[in-house]
Amino acid sequence: MKKGTVVVDCSFFLATFLPDEPKENFDFNAFFVYVPSLFFLECLNVLTVVLKRQRISREEYEKCLELFQELPFHIDNLSTIPASLPRIESLCNKHGLTSYDGSYLELALRLQVPLATLDKKLIAAAHLEGIGLIQ
């Protein structure tokens, strides 16, 4: 089976293993997964909030942090350099996105690959930009 390529955002990734999220497992190993370099910081922030709200245990939190070390994700550093900011800013203004979500959309557009997200605004923006979705 040939691997496809996909950009995965934090909402989609965390929903695949947080116990109170309705998302089924997704086989990340079946794809070449690309993420902007801010991905792990965004995930860490969400996990910290989820832990504080007691949606996960300390053990589950630490297991997630260990999982980050094992992920075969391709990290795109171009999304956080000054030269990329005008394109991301333009997408954010056009679609009412945060800069974080704009970076996922920009990466999917640049690579011309589908975007895996559960974020409603990002889904709408991807549709308008002609980007395929995995939901």
C-alpha cells in the first residue's frame, strides 16, 4: 500500500487518543504526516489544560508526552520563519483564522495535500481553498 501525505492539526491528533473525544483511532503510520513546527507546542498547551481540568490523569498526560518522541511526523519549519508570515496572515484575514490554524492551512496549500482537522473554521477555509479534508 502506497502512503499518502496529509497535514494533521492539533485538534485532529489529540482527538484520536483523548478518552472523552468521539474520534476513532487513525493510523498515522499509514501516511506521511506533516505538521508545522508549532504543532508540538500547541499540543502541549492543550494537554496541559486537559490535565488541569482533570480530563486525563497524570499518567495519561505523560504517556502522551512520550508518544511525541515516537511520532514519525515530518516537521515543517518554514511556517515559523518571517518570510512565511505574509502568506499565513493573508489566509488568516481571509478566513478569520488564528495564526496557528493559518499555518496548518498554509502548509496544506503549499504541499497540495489534504488536511486532517476537526476545527470548524479551518474546515470551512480548506473547502474554500480547494484543500481535501480528513475528518
